[in-house]
Amino acid sequence: MHPFAQLTLTRRAALLSAAALPLFGLPLRAGQDLPSAEEKGWRKTYGLSSFGELNLPENFPNFPYAKPGAPRGGQLIMEAVATSYDSLNGLILQGNPATGLSLINDSLMAGSLDEDNALYGLVARAVEISPDRRQYRFHLRPEARFHDGSPLTAKDVAFSLLILREKGHPLIRQLLRDLENAVAEADDVVLVSLREGFGRDSILNIAGQPILSEAYYKAHSFERSGMEPPLGSGAYKIGAFEQGRYIAYDRVPDYWAKDLPVNVGQNNFDRIRYDYFGERAVGFEAFKSGTVNLHESATASEWATGYDFPAVRDGRVVKMEIPDRRSPGFQGFFFNLRRPIFKDPRVREALGCCLDFEWDNRNLFYGAYKRTVSYFENTDMKAEGLPSPEELAILEPLRAKVPADVFGPPFIPPVSDGSGQDRALLQRANTLLKEAGCRREGSQLLLPDGTPLTFEVLEFSNAFDKVVQPMFKNMKLLGIDPRLRAVDSAQYKQRIDNFDFDVVIDRKMVGGVPGDELLAYFGSQSGKTPGGLNLAGIDDSAVDILIDKALKAQSRAELVVVCRVLDRVLRSGHYWIPNWFSPNRRIAAWDVFGRPEAVPKLDLGISSLWWWDAEKAAAVKAKS
């Protein structure tokens, strides 16, 4: 997954339907903080939701999956996804930011891990909404503070939103595209205005952005990456760090919001640390030695064969397979359509025939995975069978813009005979390449213009090497010359940000009510903007039209139909070679942690909900 995607798109924890007649969320009690000017038609709520009521009442004591009174102390040490970092500013395009920086900043509202699309008050205790839903007046908690003790005021909120809109990372600027203005009406009141034609997600994207200190950034450049820890306001602040080796976040003992319902039972570790390793195998050895105390196995082979060491046998390390209730998203090999060699969809489809998932799953994955077929896998938005009448109503106006096969069953990756070298599939690939005008010259396959079909798969770890090589072997039988190129994570980020690659392995997550992530992953503008997440460079007017329809859907039922149509169109484009997904999260940990009995639907919440168990830690130490 692109390291920045988690920071920005998961902040969009909920969506607000601009056209929905009722205001979602229960009103505050009569007489409390009435609109200052008695604005007719303005309504007030303690939370925002999309397509339905909030699950929790106004005065809920804590999220139901959190354990009030959970012990505090100890430290959680995990491996960073990247191999290095060179910046403590994760809000701009420049630099390779450290993992975990979202821990240090609060936002106006906070998301629930049990609701796909819900926000509840954090810095904002309430929000008033104008009748036309273009203005939102956020009432702030007067006790809100930055880590240096200075008040967090409406001026800080307005400053943050405006500077992020103008100078933030391109993904943040996209999320804030409908922000017209943000004005401090009082120290504890900020008025946010949206542009005409605003999207369904717009106000929730705004309410989820980090709040920065205006005073701090008067003395520091926002646009410059660097290693000076910025001033924050969240439950954690940056502690000890060594560039490229580790970074630690220390819990703020007097954190101003620690007793708010959205935080009760959370932020339990005294320290959260991310360690960096040049190779995944080195990180796993660090876990086995106890230097790292929690590890998520990313490969089935490691999970099946890597845990025969003393700490597992004597119970000091425990393995947990926890059902993953989220949509698995979509992972695969993404073609860069900006490269001429990948312009023809028949070439792309032919390359997909070279991945023998059935062989991989049996020989490499211990049968642990299911093949990804859809961009909306394991959800009701996955397209199946022939288009329904509702889907056809959307497709017909696009008939001239989409391939004819979109009106039939959606594309499904071919199933092999499991031999690792399925002759029927290779013949199918050869036929597609000939139809695309390719020709064989000796051992080399040439494109119609005489260019050899050769490309690089870019990666920053060796986790996929054993998968790539069998696929490469099949490609070479067709005269294709694929290569693997490994770079460090800083160079990887720079090349990804500038779309400087042929093929890249990536995973994208999709929320329960898809919205702005569709624009980021598939929108044509995202594919033309450095730092955008449209890695394939999809530039399709039909896709853009469907994304716009999805963003304006007024009900979940309508959104489901639009996403099924979008799924059909995207799958017909052969923009990637789909990979696979696991129904479970594979977590191994030194047996020093406690966790709530209830597992939230959207994430395990390891860093926020788990805690250090002193008795277990003492038992582990006694066995060592």
C-alpha cells in the first residue's frame, strides 16, 4: 500500500449525503447552545453519518469495542512498512515521512471503527448545519490544547484547513477541493463554507483533517520536510527517534481529550515504536529475538513455516488468526498506462494469463488465499453475471464510451490447470498478443512498432520475489523480457509519486461506502497529479462519469448499483493483474498484551485498543 494512502483516505471515516433530507445524528437537548443569531432552519448534531442514523446516542460513554479502564503502560514495538524515512512532515508531497505521524494530531471529529461512515465530536463538541448544507458551524471544546499547553482555537482550525487546501499533499488538496472558506467567528467557533456543487464526502473530509498550530507555523515552514518534531495536540507526541532506524511516540499523560467518549479505553501504551529494516526477513528475526514485540505476517509461507522457534514452543509468543471483517480491497500488479508498451488492453490481458494463481496458492501460499476478481471484492458492490436492469439504465448512455463486453458478464481472471505452465493459457496469451499486432523475432517478442516487450516490476522489498519469478518464466516463454527492480523506500516513494515505473505491486483499500477513494484510485485527474493514487494512469471519461455518479449517490442502494457498473468497466480495462486476499489477519505477538473481547468491524485497533499486561509480561520474563 502506498505509505501516504493510510494517512489521508482513512481520515475520511464517514460520508454525509448532501441531498439527504433528515440531519443524521440526534439533536442536542433544547436550550443548549442555540444558534447565536437564531438562524432559521439551522440544525445541530453531535455527529455526522451517511445514509442513516448514528449507531451511538448523544451521550455514549465510550465506543462499544473499547475497554474502559484498560491498563496503561508498556510499549508496543512494530515493524514499519517502509525501509527508511527522512521527514517528520507527512502532510506534504516532499520527503519520505515516518510511519505513525497521524498519532500526534487531533481533528474536529473522530471516526468509529464499528461504523463505515460515522464521525463523532473530538475537538468539536457540536456542529450546526445550514439549510442548504453549504455552511457548517463547528463549536470547539474550550479545553482543547496543543502539547505545549497553548489553546487550540478556531483560528488554528481555519489556518489548518486553508493551508492544507493550498499547500498540502495532493491527496489532501483533493479531499479539500470543495472547501470554499474557513473563518474563526470566535475563539471556540469556526464557520466552514463549501463551494456550490460540493460532493457527498466533502464536510467529513474537512472534519477529519489534522489541526495544526498557527503560531508554530508562523515560525516554521509548512512546505519543507525535515527532522524537527512538529507541535501536535493528539494522544501521542514524537519521542526518541533515529532517522532510518526507528521512531517512537510517547503517550501524553495530560492529554486534554483522554476522557472524552471517543478516547475512553484507548491510547493505552506509554510508547508506540516503529522499527525500520532493510528487508522483511531481518524484521522477522528482530521479532523472534524480542526486539520487536508484535508482528503481522504478510506471507502465508512465513505463517505456515516460520514459527518453529523456542519462544513459540514455550508459549512466550502466541499466534492469532483474527477474521478480517473489512473489504479486502484490491491488490495486484498495476500496469503504468503512461508507458506506450501497455496501451493495448489485449497486451495487458495477455500478461495476466501468465500468473498461475492455482499453482502459487498450492505451492507457495499453503492454500491460504482466495483469488481477487473484483475491485469491490467480498462486498455487495462486486459485479456478477449479466447487468441488472438498474445497471443497464446507467450503462446505456455510456455505450459509445465503453467496450461491448461490459454489457456481458464481468471479466474474471482465468483459472489455470495448476501446473505452473498452463499451455491453454499461454496459447490464449499468444493469441491476444498476435491480435494486438505483436510478432515474434527469434526469442524476442516485438510490439507493432518493433519495440521489444520488456519492462520492470518495481518493488522496495523482496516479499514478492518468489511470486514474480514463476510468472516471469511464463512471460519469457512468450518472448517477453520482464525484470525485477528493487529500490529503497525513499526512492520507491519518489518514483511512485512521479509515476516513474513500468509495473508496481500495490494494495488499495475501499470503504463500506466508497467515495473519494474512487476519485483517488481511478479518476483521470489523480493519474495526472504527482502523488496521486491512480497508479495505472486510468484516463477514461466513462470511469470519470461513474465516479461522479458514485459521489452524488443519495442512497446506499443507488451507490451499490453505480459501483457494480464501475466494477464492470474497470475490469474490462485490464489495468492490473489481480492478486489474492486472505480472510484473516495473521498476528503474532510476545504474550505481553491484552485486548478487548469485542473486535471492531473496520480494524483491529492494535495501537489504540490493546494494552500492556504487566502480569503476562512478568510471566514471559520468568520463562526467558
